[in-house]
Amino acid sequence: MTLNAYIAYTVGMSKIQYTLRGVPPQLDRVLKKRAKQSGKSFNKMVIETLNLQAFGSSKVPEANVFNELFGANTLDKDFDDAIKDQSRIDEKLWQ
């Protein structure tokens, strides 16, 4: 899409929009079924599902989304300690 076509396409849109192609029929059925069972719109169900997959919650984090994800799924304390150690500044080397 050229820049002019993109600008023309997004004029008047207050929010980001996606067009998805190639959605498997099984996924379509599951999402529509979940939306109907929950009483939510299909759009809202898809957004909540994407948020859950991306952030581990159906709600979007307020700010610094990557900071909230950092270390969230670490299972090894030694790994966390090694990362913390690498983040420490060695004053002798930093002169």
C-alpha cells in the first residue's frame, strides 16, 4: 500500500484497525462461539483473545508494556540473577 493510499484509508479512523485474511475455519468457529457464549461482540472477543496471548491478561497494560513482560515468565531464578548481574555497572571498568 502506498503512503497516499494508507493515508486515504485511515482518514477519520480514531483507532487502529486490522484486516485478517486466511483465518482457519476452526478458529473462526471457536471465536464466534466464545463471543456468543460470553455475550460479547465478535470484535471485543478477538481483541481480548489477542491481549490475553500478548500480555497474559484480557486488559491492555497502561504503559511500559515490555517492562511488565520482562521476567514475567522466567522459571529459573539463576537466570534472573544472571540478568540482574549483567545489568550492574562495574565502576572500575566505567572510567
